[in-house]
Amino acid sequence: MANSKHTVYSDYSDSPQFLKEFLYYMQTIRGLSVRSVESYYIDLKLFLRYMWQKRNNCINNDSISDVSISNLDIDFLSNISQSDILDFLFFVMNERGNSAAARARKLSSLRGFYKYMTKKTNQLDYNPTENIELPQNKKRLPKYLTFEQCVNLLANIETSFTSRDFCIIMLFMNCGMRLSEQAGIDLKDIRDDTLRIIGKGNKERTVYLNVACLSALEEYITERNTIVSPAIEPALFISKTRKGRLSTRSIQLVVERCLKLAGLDGQGYSPHKLRHTAATLLYRSGGADMLALKEILGHEHVSTTEIYTHISDEELKKAAKASPLSSFKKPKKKKDTSDTSPAAENEE
């Protein structure tokens, strides 16, 4: 049976040679995920198409996807300036409605590409993305389930494969793993009370399993092994009917089904929100400081993790505003003209 962890990459046949080489480098040397490389591909292809239109004085968002870029060469790239980069960012904002976050991602793709072309391969002498700041993106607090909602969710899981679905939710809310990370877990990744996770960029980390997780895993694996032998299918989470690894989409559907059973559907919760829930509960309980939480979540920089430190403050602020007296204003005193003696004026 084919293992879904082994992905066949595109050959990017519609791309110029220099772009193909960059994308292959990001896959094979940098070890980025399929989704990450695909994002680079989409962003850079759009940029090159825009630059072709600009050079030919025919910028048109409606026809930009028809532009062929396969024959572009290094000379074409060498004539791109910083103002071209800024024009492109304005174009995607004004013509394609890109948010600050989407524009920041496109600029990051361009930075990575030009760094490769100038520093890594020396194909270009000039990097037009230097000194361009990322678009300001107001950080939003992550959405998460309260402790009471977590208990309600776990208590209402009753499906055609309850032990599996309960285990999926339990691992999400205790270990803070990403959807793709959970889909990629094999049985051999569980060793005593630890779980090996392969995260972004093929980076490996180890998370420790608490009693609740170990109990859920033991019950599920006992049932799982009666369906298909680990020697035939190594995946932890399997389909009862297909007897193969659950895809990321299948796990999403499990989460959606369990949320619905708990009356939590339609509120914006998802596997990623369960990851936020794990991080929030860990931090607020005092069970993990920032550095520990960074390692558990697999963040590259602690600055990414720091958003969880602001949640409690935000809730306190919200509670203060909710007070019935939050908008009370001291009434102005009416001037008393009944007694104007010096003694009355000086009385404290």
C-alpha cells in the first residue's frame, strides 16, 4: 500500500529554468514541505507574469494567468529594480485584494528567491528586495476552546470509530501538533511516553505524552491492530474501511464531526484552533514557559510563541470593559448659591 508521506513533486514545466532550480533546491536541500514549495511557486510565477506584463506595457489582472514565462532568462531578472517590487506589491493589493498578510508572504517568497539567486548561486549581483519592510500586519489573538468546552468536546465523542476519533482530539488538545504532523505519525514514532513528530522543514521534535494521551492511545491501538497489522500499514491513524493512513482532509472531517456532536460547530474551530487550545491551556496553567512551549509547538522563533502570553491580559481587559460601571461618569455638581459666606467656601 502506498504511503501518503511520500509525495510526488511537480516538474514545474511552465517555469523558466532558474525558477525550477530554485524550487528543486527548496525541496531537496532545504527540505520544505510540499505546501511551502507550492506557495513559493504560486507567488513567484505571479510576480514573473506581472513583470512580463509591465515590461510590455499591458498590465491586466484578468489576463495575467495567460502569460507564458517559461522562456524568461537571467537578463530579464537582472533588470528588475526595487521600484518594480513595490509596484508588484501595490498591484496585488489594489487589483487582487491581497491583505497585509498575503502581501507579506509574497515579499517573503521574493526575498527567499533573490537570496538564493545572489548569495547562494551568484547568478545575480543585485537583490531588489533588500531594505523593503514587510507590510504591517496586525496580529490577532488565536481562537481557542475554553477548558469547559474541551471537557464538553471530549465527553461527547461517540462515532463509528470512537476510540480513534477520541485519540485524535486528545492528541491535538494535549500535544499542540499541526494537522499535517498528526497525519504523518507512524506507530513506531511512539516510544514509551514520548512521541516523535516530523514538523515543518522536516525538523524532528519529541513531545511527552501525559496519562490521558497514553490511555487514549492504548485503547485505540488495541482496536486499530485488529483492523490492519502494523506490518502492512505503519500509520497510526487509519481508515476503518480502507485500512490505510488517514489523509489530512479525513482528519479535518473527524474534527468537524466531533465538534458538531459537542454543539461547537459553526464557531470557527478547526484542527489548527485545537493546536492553539493546547498552547493556551499549557501556558495559562503554568505548565510551560515560553521556551518550553516553543519546543512543544515546533516554532522556529520564540517570537512566534509569544502571542500566547497576551491572551490573559486581553481577557482581563475584556472583563474590565464588561463591568456595568465601565461607562459611569461622575455627574457634574450643581453650583450651590444658598450660602456664599467665606466660611462655607472654605469648608472641607
